[in-house]
Amino acid sequence: MASPSSTAATNVMLAIFEKKTVSLDLYRPLRNYIAFNYSEREAQNLEDDLQTLKQYRSEIERVPADSLPARRDILQNYYKALCSVESRFPISPDKDHINSVFFTWYDTFKNKQKAVQQNIHLEKAAVLFNLGAVHSQMGLSLDRSAVEGRRQASHSFIAAAGAFAFLRDNVAMKASMGSSTTVDMSVECAGMLERLMLAQAQECVFENTIAKGSTPGVCAKISRQAGIYYEEALAALTVAPLNYHFDKGWLAHVQLKAALFYAEACYRYGMELHEKEEIAEEIARLKSGISALSEAKKTSPKGAAQQLLDAINKLEANLNQNLARAVKENDRVYLMRVPQASSLAPLPAFSLVKPMPMNDVLDASKEKMFASLVPDNSAKALSRYTEMVDDVIRSQAERLQQGSELARVKLREMDLPDSILALEGNLTLPMALKEDVEAVQVCGGPAGLEAELQQLKDLKRVNQELLVQTEELLQKEATEDSQFRSQFGTRWTRPQSSTLTKNLQDRLNRFAANLKQAAESDARIERSVKDHAALMSILDRHPIESALPTLARPIMSLDANEDAIAGALKQSLRQLEGLGAQRAGLEDMLKEMKRKDDILPKLMTSTGSHEDLFRKEIAKYDHICEEIAQNLEAQEQLLLQIQAQNEDFASIFNLEDYKASRERIYKQIEAAISKYREIKENINEGLKFYVTLQDAITNVKQQCSDFVMTRNIQCREMMDEVQRQISGLSFQDNKGSNGYNYPSVPQSHQVPRSNPQPPTDPANMPNAVRPPTPTYHPSQQPAMAGNPQQPTMPGYTQNPLPYGPPQQPTPPYHLQASGPPYPPPQHQQQPPPSHEYGQPAYPGWRGPYYNAPPQQPAPPQQLGSMPRPPYTVPSPYHPPPHQSGYYRQ
């Protein structure tokens, strides 16, 4: 049956007292050194730093009366200040150094013993020891009867372990070099105290685990780790130099705690075994725990706390109770054979604590104390040493880089590891070729060309329908004019439609010729797509690597050793990769070693030759240089081995034929990409051409609509005049006074497009007098072209076509480069073309797609003196010079 922790009621733990020292004046020796070696002004400038250091030392000397956190902060600040002093002030017995400072510290555990040295490392070690002691006292002072108190206590013990570990790893050895030392600051003692603090931190975690109601298995692992930490501390206490340095109470406490937590782990682990009905092992574990407690009570020295002894007795009673229950159940029910304790596996353990890293807490690199003080000789010597280190690192980095480059070149020559990957089915394309294929596939690939060809057909049909609608407008107007001319004879005096629309008809004919030639270009594109469909089909493969050939195994093999040859080559390549990773690690190791290589304190305290010190310090890099040399030599041998293995591999798997086949596929893919791009560019040219032509036809269609509207208005007015003549209502024979003007092209500002009037049938026209109608006034009225002999009728000013002389048809996709391809209408700007005068291009017509946004008007030098046209015609499209000529003549 489960019971509360046997240790929860004890809370018996150990704390360390601080080391004691004697009064010491650092202010005067350091100030004299600054004034003598630098200047009095420098000493005055550093007065504040000297006073601060003096204050720190005075606080360290006093009997601790401050709060523990304040004491901890003082120790940390003083340690960082000592680091600044160490790198700038040489304190040693040497006559040229500061030789009047003697550091004195007493042993914590044998307070009659003391160490006296002219070595600042002794001072640093004592401060670190006291820092760990203060953290241990903080942990012991907390209320560990509650969960939060135990959690904070665990953190304090972890910090104490970190301080003792930092002392052991960084300062203890240097502080023990003098003739006068104490055991408490030895490497062995610092390591023992670190283990003890970790044991007490793990014990706090164990008590909280019990309080939270964790499972017996988890509690057993945490308890066992606490016992291991105590056992490690006990092992250090029982050997030199610590075996006679601590009193018996310490030894008894640690020994009993080690046995207690081992037995506690057996007790908790036995509970878990009982739940699993593993009675035999439960009995063996319980006996082992009882035996450990009995042995500890017999062999441990006197002086242990009574609470600890009570906890051991309580746990022993619980173990015996569970053992009796387990033995009874095994005898009556399970009848299992109980194993010997020596045959049992070690109990599982799990650590939840580790020493706190103190590097950041004690980092003095950002300290400003004495920052302006750098000895010249030390600075010059340090610069020389830094150059030596840089030379070493530079030369070794070059060797590493050359080794890596050599491996890449050799593998590329042997086509490795591509051939191995091909055998495994992991095929790859060259990066540049793969990017080109992906770009084609993103655009739709060859399969998407059909949709783009359909767009060309749709745009061509839209242009043809617009052209037919425009021609029908002019044809209908010409037919009506011919009918009235036949009906009224010579009374119908306005110019014939054919003379006014000749230029418009010429432009429509040119558009028709362009469409015809464009259709031929479209046909050539379609033929090219069909002719090269098989070539380009490879680009539709997903993934594209599936088009590559595979490296097949030989059909027949005499000794069936191809797998062994391939496996050996793979293994060698893996070893080569491992050597490359090792080289990268060695380079990082060199850089990290240089970063941490600070010999300034040694330079400032050294009394011998700097060159001797340099040789000694630079030797630290020799083992890495040796590893680099071994790495490169191993790579050279491995490359020879890989070359021989690759020759066998190539001969068995017929590698040359595979390479030739792969190169053919590469060239086929490249040719397919080239042809796809060529066709794609031609299609894009066609799309641009049709969009531009559509805008031009729409523009002409609008002009024709305006022209027809104006002619209809004039037709109604002339019919009124003719009917008045027939009815005898005409008062004069001179028609010149009527002021009728017949233009060749309607202007947008004369008749609003929003209110077109349909042509009026003369048979239905009433005889009533109508209100005045808008009169068309063209800007130019020269003699009508094409019929110079026709007499000018009074009141009818005949107007030549303002569209310019007829021009030769231009090739499709080349709309006149010398000027505006279509004669621009004059005067004000008109709104964009709409379907006001005709049907939509075709059902489902996408206007915004085929109607390109308005282009910029032609430059003034092309338009001459004509005003800004109301219809902005896009400039002719010119294919790029590299085009294959699908849309060029």
C-alpha cells in the first residue's frame, strides 16, 4: 500500500559556510602601478574604478549581514571586477609586477588552515566558492514544507552546483599551483560539492513529485537518481584528499542519504511490480532495499541528524510490511521463484536537474572597469600571437577547401553519385534544364497550346464578323442612295456613296487582306504544333524525370556480384561524405578555438620570453592540424578505392550506354523546349495582332456608322426639298442658297451618337414642314476626288475623301510603320467603341479580353497638322527580330 514519502518529513539538508579572509588594500598598489606605468592623469581618470574595486573588497571582508540575494550580487560583481584586474595588472612576486599584494583565505571546513598567495586566481577561486556557498544557504533558508518552497530551493541548489562546477573547471587548478593551498578549493572538493548540491536539488524534485501524486514508477526513477548523486558525493568523500578533511557528521549524512534514496527507489519500484503481479522481483527488490538500509546504519559514523534516522526507520518498516505481504501472496498464490539480488538489473534513474551554466552570469567581457587600460607590450605581443593564430587557421582552411574541391572534381569525372542514384531510381535533371522544363509546365506545356490556338481562331472570327458588319453598313447606305437616285433622277443631286466611301472601302479591303494572310500564318502555326507534337510531348511528363532512362541491371551475370559491387561503392561514397562532414567540423573547431583563445592575462603575468609562451600556446592547435592531415590522407586513399570500384561498376552495368541514352534524352528535352518557345512566341504575336486589328476595325466601323447616320439625315432633307419642287413650292431655281453640305466622313461632334435616327422611307415621309435639323459642316471642302467633271450643284459642296490616297495592303501583323495605319478622325475625343452599331462579336464574347486597353496616340510627327483623333489606334505590331517569321512577310 502506498504511503507518503519517507523523506518528506525530514527535510534535513546541508549548506556550506563562506570562506573567511583578512583585510587587504588593493587601491594603493593598483593606483601606484597605473601612475608609474601609464600616467598620473590615467590614474585620476580611473579613480572611480579603483574606488569601486576597493568597496567590493571591503564588503567581501565583512561578516555577512546582508540578505543572501544581496550577498550573491556582491560576489558576482566582485568576480567580474577581478577578471578585469587580471587582464591589466600583473600580480606576482616578480619585481616588475605588483608584488605587494598577498591574498589570504581560510579553509571552510578546517578554519585553522589558510592559503596565502600573490596570485589573483586564489582570490577568484575563493569568491566562486563563496558564491556557491551563498546559493546553498539560500536553498536551505527556504520553506521546503510547501511545493513552491521546494521548487525555489531546487533552483538555489542547482545554482550552487553551477558555481562549484565553474570553480572546478576554470579556476581551481590555477589556484592550487602555489605552495600555499587549502583542500576546500581543490578540484576534488569542488566536484564533490557539485554532486552534493545536485543530490539535494533532485531530492526537492522528488518530494514535489510525491506531493503531486505521480505514479510509483516515476517516483522510483527520480528517487534512484537522487541516490546516485549522493553515492557520487560519498565516493569523493571516502578517498584522498577529502577522506580526512570533513567531520564524521558530513560523512554519516551523505552515506545515510545515499542508502535512504536507494531503498526509497526499491520501495516505489516494488509497488509498481506489485500492480503488475511480478511478485518474485518485488520480493527481491524489497529485500535489496532493506539490506541497504541495514548496512548503512551499521557502517555509517555517528553524528547523523535524528530526523534522518527516523526517516530511515520508517522506510524500513514500510519495506518490511510490503515484503511480508508479497511473501504471503507468493507462497499462497503465485509460487514464483525469487531471484537473487545480484541478478537484478539496475534500477532505472531519471535526472531532472543539472548545474546552472555560469558563463553568462560571470561574463566580464562587457565590464567597463579599467577598459581604457591596456599595456603596450601586452597589446603588441597579443597582436603578434593573433597573427600567428590567423596564419595557422588560414593555411588549414585552405587545405580543407582544396580537399573538398578535389573530391567534387573527382566525383564529377566519375559521374558519381548520379549513376548510383540512377540505379536506385532517383533520377535528376541538370538544374538549368529542370528550371526550363518547370517554366514550360507552369505555362501549360504543349497540352495548353490547343487552347491558345482556339483563342487565335476566336479572335480571327471576331475580326471577320466586325469587318462584315462594317461592310454591310456601307452597302446598305449605297443601295438606298442608288434607289433614290433611280427614283428622282437628276433631282437627286447629292454625291454618290461610292465616291465618298472609296477610302473606307480601301481600308476595309486592306483589313480583309490582313486577315487572309493572318489565317495563313495561323495555319502554319497549327501545322507546326501537329508536326512537333511528338517531340514536345515529353514536356508533358510529370515528373519530367520519368522520361529519363533507368540504369538497368545486367540481364545475365556469371557470378551475380553486381549487388556487392554497387553496395561497396555506396559504402565508399558514404565514407567520403563522412570525411567531408568531418572537415566542416574541424574548420568550425578551429574558429571556435580562436574565439576562446585569450592569452592576454598570461602575457601580462609572464616573466619569461614571449616567444616561448607563443610556442606553448600555439601548440594547442597542433592536434586539430593533425586531424586535418589525417582526414585529407584518408580521402586520397578513399578516392583511389572509389575509382577502382566505379570501374567495376561501369563495366557490369554498361554505364557508357546509359550515359549516351541519358544525353539523348537531355538533347530531346532541350529541342522540345526550343520548339515550344518558338511556337509560343508566334502564338503571342498572333494574339497581339488580332487584338490590335480589332481595335482598328472597330474604329473604322464607328466612322462608317457616323457617316451613314449623317447621310440618312441629309437624305430626309433632300427628299423634303425634292417633294417641294414636285409640288411647285420651290420659290427659286438656284439651289446654292440652301447651304446643304455633304461630307465624306461624319464628325463625332455634329450628330450625337446616343440618338441615332433610322433612315426614313420617302414614301412615308409627311409633307409638313419640319424644324431645322443639324447641318453637317466639315472642316475641309476641296473638290471631290474621282469626278472632276461633275458640276457643282448649288448648295451642295462636294468634299474629297479625307482618308488619304489608297495604300497597298500590308502583311498581317505589320500595320504600317510610317504613320497611323488608319486615317484618324478629327476633332474631339470619342468614347471607347461599343456595340451600339452592331451585334456582339459572338455569343459569350469576352469584350475585356479581346478589346485591349486604349493605346497612346501616334506621335505628332506622324499625324502632321491633324488634330488629336477621336479614336486612338494602337501602333502597328512589329515582331521581335529573332522571330521565325510566322507573322512576317
